Amino acid sequence: MRAAVYYNNRDIRLEERPVPAISADELLVKVMASSICGSDVLEWYRIKQAPRVLGHEIAGVVVESGERVKKFKTGDRVTVTHHVPCNTCRYCLSGHATACDTLHRTNFDPGGFAEYVRVPWINVDRGTFLLPPEISFEEGTFVEPLACVLRGQKVARIRPGQTLLVLGSGVSGILHIKLAAATGAGRIIATDISSHRMEMARKFGAEYVFHAQELTPDILRVVNEGGLAERVIVCAGSLAAAEQALECVDRGGTILFFAVPHPDDRLVIPISEFWRNDITLLTSYAADAADLTETIELLRNKRVRVADMISHRFSLCETGLGFSLMEKADESLKIIIEPHRKE
């Protein structure tokens, strides 16, 4: 089979690899669609594991099912999540499954930018989900990222009527805007440094959109009836965005760090001020099975529509082009790789 192998953001090589062999409790999935995540082009995050086949937002068809697998059969349309928890450690049992050591180690083989993936038994057991007929393969690639967004908004206690500020209008930022709009958020304000993505934020539900460098607390007060934002979600992996969040959160408000700066960056928090003003800082990483199941229903019922976010569709040999567009973050939004697309 063919696989797009990541060496760095500018070096994605199409290579031949054997189709993975499966055991009796595993699945072989033909990847029909795999999307490029913003984290895939975070070179500081990915380069230490190169060369490897990336791609963790996938949908496909079961083409081989191990003899001990009972939940799925050949021909099933599925989406598979790469990270799954053990469900028995103290983190899982206390409701923090995304902090589980097993979740941080698990993955499918090799990755979604390949024609086929082997799904290990633990992913079959708790990370593979049937795709309803109402959800296309392309839409199925949104299950994992939207589930992460859903979990983040639960953690941040997003409620109807609240003012929400989304810093960064890439894929995750737009999904936060769409989900918040669908669940009744009040005023939604967004930022980005790309004029194209600013326009996408307007299109998909933000009432006010600013260039990231132009939004100040004073301007925020003008458009928000004198107040700052009750909820701030950081969806840009920059120190500037994190610092802006600290300035724009209202008293009694919450900041959710959905994206984080480079590990070498240090964020100075005015802890005394935050202490006096009852401000909460939170993080959110990944999603659990309940989030994924709920997300599938959101997509099936069209409460959150995602197909209109797809800006590009590429064959496997064009994966490098997809990475280039994603890294530039200019004229793209959601980029789908179709490994079996005719070239």
C-alpha cells in the first residue's frame, strides 16, 4: 500500500509499505478520508517522532475483521479514534480519561495518511464507532476534532447567553464557534491574523471579528456593552494569544487553553488580580468515548454542520501540498486527504 510519510512539514514522501496484518481481535480499515489537523503541522510537536505516518482524524470501511471481533464486520463504515484510555487507572476512574497514560500511548498503525490502517484491539474495543448513513466519510473525519471541542466547552462550562471570545479561527476555532452557536451562546467574538479565516469566522457565526493584533480590552468593552468576555477560548498556539486571553477575560470569567504556546514559552499570570476577581484558568486535551458518541449524534442530526468547512480535497500523493497550505493558514480551512482518490 501507499503511505504519505512525514519527515518534516516540507518533506512528506509517498512510500510503499506492506498492508498491516491483523490479529484475531483487530480490524483492518480502508481509509476513505483523513483530514489534516492543526497539530499535524506543529513541527516542534511532531518532528521528534519523524519519520512517521501522521493522520488521526479518519473515516473508512472495515475490509478485514479478526475472528474474535464481535462488534464490527467487513463492510461497516466507521470512524476510529487513535487515543483511547485504559478505563481502570485513577485518572480514568476520577473522570480524567484524557490524562490516562494509555490514552497518550495508543494509536492505530500506521496513521491515517495511508491506504489502510490496522486498528489494535483496545481501539476496536473503545475507539471505533459506526458511522450512521447520514454522515459522509468526509464528515466522519470531524468526529474526533469536534468531540475535543465538545469536551472543551463542557470543561469551560459554556452556557447559553454567555459572551464567548475565540482567539484563533482555524479549524478548532471555527468548530468552537459553530458548537457555541448551535447550543445558544450569546455574543460570539473571534480573532485571527488571516483575513480569509476572519471571513470564515463571520460566515460561521461570530458576531464580531477582529484582527488579533487590533483587539484590545477597550475595544472589547465597546462591542460587548461595557464588559469583557465571560468565556475565552484560546485556539491559537502562540504566546501572544495566551497573553491576550489574560487581558480579555471578565471578572468571574473562565479562560480555556484549547491550544498552547511552544513549550519553551512562559506565560506570566497576574495571579493576585485573578484571585481577587474569581477568574478560572482551564486546559482541555483530547476527548473520551462519551464525547465521541455525543458528537456523532450532533453530526447525524445536523445540529452542527461541518461539510461547509472543507476547503480542499487531495489525493495521497498531494499530502505535502496539503501540509503546506495548512501551515500557511491562509486560503485553507479543513483539508481532506482521500487515500484512494484517483490521481
